[in-house]
Amino acid sequence: MTTAPIDLSAAFTEALRRELALAGAPATSASAAGADVQASVDPAAARRALMRAAAQACREPLGLRWAETQAADAARGADAEVRRVHYLSMEFLMGRALGNALAALKLDDTLRVAFDAQGQALPDVLERENDAALGNGGLGRLAACFLDSFAELGLPSFGYGLRYQYGMFAQGIQDGRQVEVPDDWMALGNPWETARPELRYAVGFGGHVEVGADGARRWVPAERLIAQAYDFIVPAHHSQRVSTLRQWHARAEAPIDFAAFCRGDHHGAAAHRVAADAINWVLYPDDSTESGRVLRLKQEAFLVSASLQDLIARHLREGRALADLGRDNAIHLNDTHPALAPAELMRLLLDEHGLGWDAAWAITRQAVSYTNHTLMPEALETWPVRLFEQLLPRHLEVVYEINHRFLEEVKARFPGDDALLRRVSLIDEGGEHGLGERRVRMAALSIVASHRVNGVAALHSELMVQTIFADYARIFPDRFHNVTNGVTPRRWLQQANPGLSSLLDERIGAGWRQDLGELSRLRPLAGDVALGERLRAVKRENKQRLAARIQRDLGLTVNVDSLFDVQIKRIHEYKRQLLNVLHVIARYQAIVANPRADWVPRTVVIAGKAASAYVAAKSVIQLAHDVGCVINSDPRVGDKLKLAFLPNYGVSLAEVIIPAADLSEQISTAGTEASGTGNMKFALNGALTIGTWDGANIEMAQAFGEDNMFSFGLKTDEVEALKRQGYDARAAVAGNARLRAVVEAIARGDFSQGDAGRYRALVDKLLGDDVYLLTADFDDYLRAQERVDALFRDPRAWAERVVLNIAGMGMFSSDRTIAEYVDRVWSAKSLG
Ligand SMILES: *Cc1c(COP(=O)(O)O)cnc(C)c1O
């Protein structure tokens, strides 16, 4: 491929003229418009016009790169080591695209100048783009980082997802409470996507299975929807390659019911369209209702069927043999949400392409691999057999047959172990006495149908085979392994932290952008005082940027020289934001008791969304807000302590917050956080970590030196032991004066704004059944916080740790993660 420089100025000028006209500017040419535009179009509209014009200017070169990438991949040899990867995920938390595209196309400087000429600053223009928040948290953001690395590593690949119109909800805070509102992120269109109306597949639901004269089974669905493709292109930064996120949009197959329409029944004429469209609405339909659960299962089946039909069509179009489908294509399941894939692939191969069971099963097993993302047994996905039968009758038959053959194999290898059969069966028979509903176990289906199953950090992968998947690990000892997560350095360092990026370029060269291992060249510079000072200056600028954001969003003034102590992630009890708030209250009480002491000033920043039905998590949000109200307005405290809860956490907010953090809170109960990737982004941006011995924290500490992390708390085996012996939180609190004072203040209503019972349930739960052992880790956590304060008083020593942290983060690039997936899961040689 050629690397001719691109001249986009003409395309950009054209697009800008059009956009400005749409925004209401007078009909002058954009190049001549200049400052006139400022006078005639409101500034937000002008920035949006610039943003859209820039995006449109990027489309053509990206489209060319897309075509060249596809041609190169199609031409790869039949014996290619690297198979084409199909990464199936219900979530892709992409964030904004323009900044990344401009950097990849090396257009950022050109457009900075062009925007300046229009009187607008580049960051302000970039901010006009809405986040594509088509994900919930780490799992979805991982998928987005992977797309970036797919492009960077030149991996033949497709990401497959759904085109959600509203994605995850937008979070508002009203009187301290989370309110969920639809995130209408495409309201003004999406300049990045390319509709592919020629790529359409029918996806069926319901109906029954017919048996032909030859015994062949054929599914006759009661309902059919059309999946239409939309492509979203993700460019590499160091080559002309791009990767593709193909998102499916559901449409009704039938036109409007004309007879009903003519009768005046407009609603009835189009009711089926609303049902089809519901597939595209939101990421997580509320699954507390039957119709919500049906919708979610339909979404999963829809994603899987459209993607696999697309895969097979492409494979055949490239002139390859069906028998080679598994050799040439990897199908990866990002957790169990796409776990219907093996059942659907079997159905397509058996019923649509006429293969026999053994041939189809060999292909499926070669193609499919699965990543597990959580150890919590309650989070393992299962579906009632009844629902399956109603929506996917043929898939249920296939699942039964897979299960039958699998259990025969287990019976032969472990004769007489009926308990084992019950435990590993793909069907949960509804408990010992069959009283519950029979359910399909999606993780079991994924494991049995995959040639590789992996966890996402070393500890998690170990615990996975010791706990939830112990039986399967005994049956398939070679199937399980670990691939530790990573994050893309392009977005999470280069784009989010330009100040640090240039400083790194200056000190160790720019190679880290492509090979993050280069960061290790910082290690010998840890004691370099001048470097420490430069780092501090960069951090201070980033803190100013965040302080301005806090001022704008919350009207709260914070001291940029205070220690920025940050916890941003989904709000969940296991992540223990409440432990953080308990520390804040303890610190508040200590400051009030002794205001003259020499406190290290702190600004605590918390952000995150709680699932809409998760009452306990929402109560923690409200408490954080209420505690903030009390502390932030207490004149005895001043800037010694501030607590800011920033609403509507997402990728773009993370890009502002993370570079400004001094301290990263990674405080999950040991054994509960599978990996974490937020922890990696913070360390990469020069925050020190206060963390438990959990997930990827452990590997991070090992990489940059255990002394360079503030670790605290019970380890996994101690958590286990404490639970076995029976932990009494009430007694622990009673015996700990500092903790008791904190809990009593909450219970008494000190933070309840006059609504005395507001936190009764929260306190009762903490004292009654402290599942995540906050009260057990409290003291050690506060001791670790004291070590943080002590080090922060010594800016040189702090900076030295920061350098050592960054220097050790080389292995946490998603490029390394993807290279390992290729090596162990996706390459032809990994098939053995
Ligand atoms: C990185 C990231 C996450 C994952 O954070 P954890 O701290 O690992 O849970 C979630 N949401 C967004 C927007 C992210 O960027």
C-alpha cells in the first residue's frame, strides 16, 4: 500500500461550506467566511459544523483504506497462519472518533490550523461529537481497544455488534439521585457510519421445526426480521490498515399492512415495525419483565445470526471451501452474550449447507473461542428452556444434541459420577428436585463448543479453573488459559494526555505509541529531578483542565494543588465505592476534630453509573453526593477535603479525568475484579494506585515493583478463610472506634439532608451482611491512605514512583493482548 500524503483541505472546505449553510450561516464560501461566521452562527453550531465537516473529510481516505484492507485480506493465502477474526460482542464502548481519526490520518495539525482560522480551538470542536456509548463498562471498552489494536497489528478482522439507537442510558443527577434518560447520541446523525444496504440477512424467531422425508430438519420461523449492516471504520496509526466494526440494524421484513392502513388503523398497519425496531433501542432492556427478557434474547440471537451469515457468505465469496471455514475463520465470544454462536453456526452448517453433524461440529470447535469476564456465579448467563423453545426451537434441538454427545463422553470418562453430569450439563435441570425452571447454561455451551477459553488476568484465570469452571477444567485440561487485558496507548495516552505524550517523546522517543514496552526506557530516569518537575507540570495542567470541568458541571471550586484521588467505574458493591466514601467521612471527622493539623489537601473524584434496577448501588451514588454537600460547604474544612461526584461517566469524561489523577482507587474485594482496565489507564498516565491484591492490580505491581503500589487489604485466600469461619461485621464495627464513628454518622442522618431514614437500608446491609468485607478492610485501607499522604508531602519521592509506575506499564497495551490472542487462540497453529 502507498503512503501518499493526503490533501483534505478541498474536501474539508467543501464540507464546511455545506455544514455552515445548514447551520444557518449566510451563503458565503467557507474559506472567505472567516470571522463573519462567528457573527452569524451561534458558537456551538459553528463548532458542530466544523466537527461534522472534518468527519466528512476523513471519510474518503478512510473508505479507501477500508477497500484496500479488505482486498489484501481476501487475497491472503489459503494456508495463512492468521485466520480472519470475528469478534462478537454485545458492547463496543467506542467514545468519540474524530480525534482518533485525525491523529491516525496525521491531519490533526492541519485541522487545528483550519479551526483556528474559524476562531475555534480543536478541543472545543472535538467536544461537539457525541460519545458512541454502546457499552456498559470494561467489557465494552475492551472490545473498542481491541478494534484499535486489530488495525494497528494488521489483523484480518471484523468486530460485530448491534447498532443501538440509545446505547447505555445517560446519567443525570437530581437531588443527588441518579436519573436515567435515553442517550439519543445519533439525534443529529452519525457522520462516521456507512450504511451497507446491500448487506442484508434474514433472521428468524419462533415457529416450529419440520422434518423432511429424508429426515432432514428444517426450521420454519414464525417471524423474520432483516439485519442490515452499518460499518464503522477504525484506522491504524502506523499503517494504512483499518479495522471494521459492523453493526446490525433490525428492520421489519414486511412493508406496512396496507389493508389496515386503508381502514384507518395506522397503528395496526405498522405494529410489526415497532416490534422490529425495539431490537435497536437499548443495550440492556430491563430484564425484570418477561418482555424485557425476550427482547434481550432476541438481540443476542439477532447479532449472532446476522454475523455468522455474513461470515459464511464472505468465506464462500472468496472462493474458499466450506470445509475450511473453521481453519480460515476465528469466531470469538466476548463473554457469553454471543454464546448462541455455536448453536447458530451448527444450524447454518447442518440445515442450510447440508453438512453432517461431525463435519459441522469439527468446524465449529475450530472456529469458536470464548473469554470469561466474571467469577460471580450469579452473573453467569442462563436462559429458561421455555423461552428458548418459544423463540429458537431449532437452536434448542442443537443444544440438546451437543449436550447429549458431551454427556456421553463425560460418562465414558468418569463412569458413575452422576453428580458431575448434573453439574456440567448444558441444561440446569432446576435444582436437586427439579422444582425450579429448566435453564440453558450459556457459559457451559461456550466452553464445550470452544477450542480455547480464557480469563482476563492471571489471578482471574487461576480462580476460574479452581472455582466456577473447575469441573470443565478437569474434563478439558488443555482448553483453559490466560490472556491479561490491555488498553490502547493511542487513545489512553497519546490522545488523552498530549502533555505527557510530548514529554515522553522528548525523553524516550515516540516508539511507545507503537511498542509500549519502550516505556521501560524511563526506568533509569526515575531519579532525574528535572524529569520529575516536568511531570509535575504536565499533571498540574491536566488537573487544571479537570478542575475547570468540575467547576462547570458542579459549580465547585477545587484546589489544583491538592491530591486528586479518583475512583471512576461502574458503581457496584464489589468495586466498593462505599469503602472510598467511608474513608472520606473518616477524614472529614478527623479534620473537624483537628482542623489545625497539617493536612494534605485532597480532592476526591467519583464517577460511575449504576444499573437502573440496582438499588444498593444507587444508594451509594446518593450518599457520595450527600457527603459531598456536607463536606464541600463546611467552612472548617476548606480545601483540605472536597468530594465531587461527576455525572454521566463515559469514555470522553474518562479521557479528561484520568490524566489529572494523582491517586487511582482500585479497591475491589480480592477475588472479585476479573482484571480491570481502568487501573491500567491511570498508571499509564502517572497516577499511583491504592489497590487490593486483585485482578490486574497484581500483575501491574509485579511489573513496576510491589513497593510502588499502595496495596492493602485481605488477599483472596484470606477473604475465603474469613467467610468460611463466618464474619461478623457488626462486631467488627463495634470494636473499631474510627469505623464506628463513621457508620454512626451515616446512621444518625448526618448526611441525610433531614430525611432520617435515607441510609437505613445501606447501614443495615453493611452491618448485617457485609458480603464484600468493607468493614474488614477498612483499617488497612486507612493505613494505606496515610502512606499516600506521607509520600505526597515529598514531591520528589512521589515523582520517582510515578516514573517507575509508567516505566513498568509496557505490557498493558492491548497490542500485546491481541498478539497473545493471535498466538494462542486465533492463529492456525493454535488449532494444534
Ligand atoms: C476503562 C473504562 C471502564 C473500565 O473501568 P474499570 O475501572 O476497569 O472497571 C469502564 N468504563 C469506561 C468508560 C472506561 O473507559
